[in-house]
Amino acid sequence: MVTAKKSKFTLGGINFRIWGDVQEHARKILSRGYQEFLSDYDHNFVMDLLEYHPRREQKIKDVSHIKVDIAEKNSSHYCFFLVDNQGNSCDFSYKKCTAKTKKDKSIALYKLDKQDRISAYRQAIQYQIDEYLSLSKNKKCCICESRENIQVDHNEKTFISILNSFEHEYRIISYPSVEDYKCIHGFRFKKDEYSSEFIENWQQYHKNNAILQILCRTCNLTKLGNDRYKPYSEK
């Protein structure tokens, strides 16, 4: 049973003063590492936490148990997995469990859809990123010249600015469906007749407009990125 009064929350029979305390409790459970079965105590907490996920209805409904395992999309993190009686499982992030009201859920769904779409856009041009890195003869950071933890980055025009320009120039008002996929970015556009042309146009546009460079992870993180995704469909 999930209840919320003013700034107090009760999940799994535990009272929390603020939502940050709820997330901290979730982190503590995950910090224990791999767990095939959660205790009844933790199970009840996680099931109540799931009620705040904006895509709760899309997750497994007949949950047999919950486990903690390495995230499928990020091997450096643990996450919760819902498991049914047939052994099928799906993961979810406690960080996305923020929909405390119907309005919150609507806003959260909107944000998730945009994030997933951006990931699908990135996945569609990932082969260009890989190719650039593969063909680069001098694989070192162009700022500090480090050869450790190098990454391919967009120079001059950011990825988001190129994406915004693409949608506005092509007057994009609808998108191919996005699906979960085991890949670097976690999502891709579903392949069908409509998406094929859409993806090809995007790939060519990115290829014509992107100027790439190699940075180390540290220098890449220090770059200022203030661009926001502004879909043409919301103009």
C-alpha cells in the first residue's frame, strides 16, 4: 500500500520524511550487490516504489520475485529486476520513480519519451562515431593529449544542436516507434518502411553536419553543454 501525505511517504511499511530519503533507501539495497531474491521487507518496499514509475503499466504484472543484478544497459551499475513465474525479467531504475501524482506521471512520461528518442537518434549514428574512432590515426585527447579513456565528441555544433536543426529543416512532426535494444544507447528506432527513410535522412544529415574530435573522458565532462532538445513537433 502506497500512501503520501504532505511531505511524508510510506513505502513497504517504512516512513520517509522526503523523497530523497526514499531514493537513498533504494540505493542502500542496490549497494549490497547481486541478490537473487530480496527479503520480504525489501520486496515490499520495491513493489511500492514501482508504483511511482511512470511506465509501471508496461512492466511485468505478475511478479514472482525481485532480484538485484547488473543493469543490462550499464554494466557498472546494479538495478532492480522484476521476475515472473516463467523466469522472464525486466529491469527498472529507481531514479525514474518520481511520479507522485497524475500530473507528475504525465510530465515524467513526456520526459522519458524524449530521452528515449534522443537515445535512438544517437544509436542511429553510432556507426559513424565508431568509424571515426577506428580511422583516427592519433588517438589522443585534442585538449590534454591524454590517451586514457578517449571518447569521440562533437566539436563546434553539439549533437543536440544538429538534432534540433535536422527536425526543423525536415519539419519532423512524427517519429518512428522507439524500442528497447541491447546496444550502447539502450534504444533504437523500430525498423519498418517509414523508419528506414527517416533513419537514412537523419544519418546523412548528421554525417554532413557533424565535426568530430577525440577527447578524454575528463575533458569531455568539463565541456559546457547548454543545448536543449527542442522538437519541431512542439513548435
